[in-house]
Amino acid sequence: MDDRQFRNAMGKFATGVNVITTEVDGDIHGMTANAFMSVSLDPKLVVISIGENASMLEKVRKSKKYAINILSQSQKELSMIFAGQIKEDRNVSFESLADLPVIKEANTQISCEVVNEYVEGDHTLFIGKVIDLKLQECSDPLLFYKGKYTSLEKTEEAVM
């Protein structure tokens, strides 16, 4: 199988969209990702996956901490900013959770300390111990499916 066929197959798994953030030497860094999952309830652990060519890789290695910002449907533009799809400067509002920058009004904010790091193929997996989290009032999540942003309404219509 070729790389495109593999990517297409993986794209058929609908995911939420999040922005990973960290802070190094007083500068806030972020990247859009969908490679995130919970690992353990006791202790509370999550994992993120960062590609070997992503500038964020060394930022998380250096800071040894990261935050996951699970985006709502209304935050598509933020996803596009941190994915590099919007090039012009935009103002992004951050707040702090356990001394980490988090995106204001994200559906969920999770602050983590890196407890393990594993290089697998062309990505590094960072296991994070959850230090704190904050939940917003529930609004629909931003979803990604078949290489495009989508919503619960579109997904439900396709099922019916």
C-alpha cells in the first residue's frame, strides 16, 4: 500500500480537534493535532503524538509539559491558525491552567507533565500525567473526518 492509501484509510476514523500548547522561555507555542487519547484512569494519563518534523516536538521535550485544548465547533479558525492554514497574524486569547497556557473557552483544557516519551516510526508519543483540567459548558465539538472539518449535524445527517 502507498502512503496516500494509508492516509485515506486513517482519515475514515472521525476525530476531535485539539490544539497542543506549551511554554518555553516565556514564549507560547501551539499546534493543531488530532492524535490524542486517554491512557489510564489511575493514574490519570493521556498521550499525544507529534511528528518528527514538527517544531513543537522540541518545545515539548524542553518544557516537559503540555496542555490539550479540545476545541468546540465555533473554534475552527483557531485550529486553522495552529495548523498553519492561516498565515496572517491573529490574536489568540490564552489563560492559564496549572502554569500552562490554554486556549480561552476551549471545550476542555487539560494540563499535563510529561512522564514518558517514546519514539515510534516518524512520531514521538508523549505520555502526560494530568495535573489539572477544566470543562466548559458543553458545546458541540470540532470534528475532522476524511481530511475535512465536519460537525455532529453533518455526521448525523449522513447516518440517517
